[in-house]
Amino acid sequence: MNYSYNSGFKIQNISFKLEEKVVCGLTGNNGSGKTTLLRLLVGLLKPKSGNIKIFNNILTRNKKELWEIRESIGFLFQNPDDQLFAPTIEEDISFGPRNLKLDEEEVKVRVDWALDAVNLSEFRTYSPFNLSWGQKKRAALAGLLAMKPKLLILDEPFANLDFTSIYNHLVILEKLRKENEITIFFTSHNLFFVEHWAKKMLFLDNGRILFDGKPHEGLRNSDVKQLLGSYDDILTLIKNR
Ligand SMILES: Nc1ncnc2c1ncn2[C@@H]1O[C@H](COP(=O)(O)OP(=O)(O)OP(=O)(O)O)[C@@H](O)[C@H]1O
Ligand SMILES: [Mg+2]
């Protein structure tokens, strides 16, 4: 699959498979194309050539089909301000389940459950504008959880979150993985999650896949290591100042 922006940046010859029910971590430096790849996967961008299959259906731009496929995919935007739109977070979280045409009682059950899962029950009537950045990210995740998707595509789900929020998110994501057998594809600059949470790692460099395999092997790959840099380099700089 290939894609290019007018700016000239290209996603080139990307080809990979995601196994169902696994956690896959996508990493790579700023501007390497991670968010672009995720936007392609959820149909927000259309490949210039090649195609993408989700649950054995080719992702098309046909609106009806795209909507059906999207119902089973939850996409967490890197920036929660791009995701939250309703006057209150409870309305925001209700939007998806209402679109699934669930009855109001079930919508309420899902919204209460999702708010509780991300620890935001007491903020339910708040405007997204009045939440902290981390709270917004948690509210955006709650909106996805309420849809009970089969595939979660998460752009930087842990960035800017405190340890308690990360812990709570992992509790709920793991619970969903066990009970609903969901597949998770996430991006992160934090290699801790790629190493310990993901079973598969993809490393992007300038729009190409440089590594596709087991995280512990990827993180030892010399090309990957060189591109990633390390705290050691930063520490040396600080110590020698
Ligand atoms: N809408 C756009 N139009 C033109 N170029 C874009 C657009 N969005 C992103 N780009 C370019 O595509 C490249 C990849 O951007 P992308 O956001 O996918 O990177 P990323 O790996 O997600 O980076 P980060 O780690 O900072 O989130 C960048 O060079 C960026 O300037
Ligand atoms: Mg990004």
C-alpha cells in the first residue's frame, strides 16, 4: 500500500498483517508516518495504490461499508481535541452507542460503564474544554469503549498520562482483550510499552517499515537502535555540561 501527501511525504510499500486478538505496537521517530498509517487503516485517508483489509473486508470509500467497518473499529486520535466535540463528555460518549441504534437504557449503561472505566464519572457533565489534557484523552478513550469495538487503533494512548491513568487504562484494555477478544494496534514513543505490552512491533522510518517482528528483537536491531537514540546519549550530554 502506498500513500503520499501533497507536501511530498510518502508512505511506501507498506505491507503487514495484524493477527486477531494480539497487541501490536507501532513506533518510529516524529514524522515517520505513524499517524498517517493509522488514518489510512481507519479509512480517513485513501491509499494511492494497494488496499487494506479489515476482518477480511477491503476498506473502501463507499460510505455505507466504511461506516459498517468503522462500527467495529475504535480510533483514538493522537490529539483528543480532534476527537471530542459534544457540549459535555457524557453526550460525547453517548454519540457512538446512539449511532448503533441501541435503546436509551443500553446507551446509559454503556456510558456509565465507560466513564467509570476511565475514572471520569464525576466529570460527566463537564465540557471537554474544561478538562485537563490527560482527562480529555481518557474521555476520548471512554467514547471508544462504549462502542465495544473488536479492533482498537490507539494513537499514543499513554502519552502525557500519569501512572495511575496508564495503570487503569491497561486494566480495562486487558479486560476487554480477555472478555471480548479485541485486537489492539497502538503507537508509542515509550518503548516500555512496545517491549512489554506488545507481542508484535512495527518500526517506521520515513514512511517505510524498517522492522516487523518481535519487540525484543526489534529493540535490539542495530538500525532501529541507531534511529531511536537513547537516554544514555542524553545523560552524557547533561553530565558533561
Ligand atoms: N495533512 C497533512 N498534509 C501534508 N503533510 C502531512 C499531513 N499530515 C502529516 N504530514 C506529514 O507527514 C509526515 C508524517 O506525519 P505523521 O503525523 O504521520 O508522523 P508521526 O510518525 O505520527 O509523528 P509523531 O511521532 O510526531 O506523532 C510528516 O512529515 C508530516 O509533516
Ligand atoms: Mg503521530
